[in-house]
Amino acid sequence: MSNVECLGSLRAGRIAVVVAASAMLLLAGCSSAKSGSAPQGKVAESAAPSSADPAAETAAPDALCELLTPADLSMITGEASEPKARAVGGLPACHWETPAGGRVQVIGTSAEKWATQLPAAIEQVKKSGLLDDPETARKLEAARDLIASGKEIAPDRACELFSTLLEVQGLPAGSSRTVNLIPTRENPKAINGQTCSGGRFTSVQLVAPNLSGSDDEASKMSSVLTRAHERNRG
């Protein structure tokens, strides 16, 4: 699976597909067949994030919080609080608060665990009208039915499904990562990066009141996502 990144702007008529909105696993396409390719060097827009469940906070940070180093946090947000580990949408996550009232979140889990969020995401893809290829629809529906039956999907297969969702959104075949502005580039409230490879899923998100939507912010998020995913893979 190639290391292709979504760094394009959504054009009119595009739909951002949300994978497990409660977990902020946001997938947005850079282009669609109806609107053509998006210019490189810009980030995609996606749906609004939702917050983690405070009640799910654990007593102390665990190894998951080590996916982001102090240097990583400094790169994307500057100062940050001590980390707090908590579950988000049933997935393990770690959070940091910022002095400006923002927060950083990292999710690191096995691809098969991430895949448990797929049935709802696949239904959203179908409703979006972007799923116009019968073979792709068949693959996604088969995966949905398998997960709904309670069976696990192999890690590599789960990352292939992640890639398929990105491809449906207009990214090149084999894409394994995406970076999104939320909800729009003109009025960004958050920036999110996601990747799935080597049987592991990683998501890094920054929610901040002073985001500009710049390519520099996207580049920094991309770099931090790469390092976090390397640690997640071990």
C-alpha cells in the first residue's frame, strides 16, 4: 500500500465520509469522479469532530500516550498539559489540553479494532452517492456483513478497506493516509491525520481556536502522524 496523502481541497458537491464520528475517525476525499482532481499542496475539508467521553477517562496515561512525544506536541500546538488516556468511540485514545483552550488527541489501535467502526461508515458511503462502482460496493458490503456477524477482519485486510474508503472519496488506489481540515479550510476548527498500514491504525487530531488552514499546519500534522504511526507499529 502506497504512502499517498490527501492534501487537496474539497470542491462543491463533495461529501466527507465520517468513519465513526464519535471517535473522530474522519475520512475525506481529495476529489471525485464528478469534479476532477484537486490541486496538490492543500488540505482536505471534513466533517465536524466530536468530543471524547469524559466518563471513559482512565486513572493514568498508558503507553498509548507515548505515541506523541513532547517534540511532536510542540510542533503542532506548542505547550500542552499532562496526557490523559481515555476511550473514544470504543477505541483507545490519549488527550492533551492546550493553554489556548484546544486539545490534541491520538488514537492508536490494531486495524481489526478500527474495522469494528466500519459498518456505519460504509452505510454513510452508500448514502453519499459516491459508491458507484459495483465491485467496490460488493467488497464493502461483504466486509460490513462480516463485521456485523461478529467476526474479525484480518489486520491487513482492514487496512485495505481503509484504503478503499479513501479511494471511493477520490484518492489514488493504494492510498494509506489522509490529512483533513475540519469543517472547512476557510473556517478550520481542527486538523486531523489518519493512516492505516502494517495492520495498525493511527489518528492524530488537533482542535484549536487559532488554526489558519495553512499548508504549513498540514505539513506539520503529516510529519507528526508519520512518527506516531511508526511508534504505533512498533
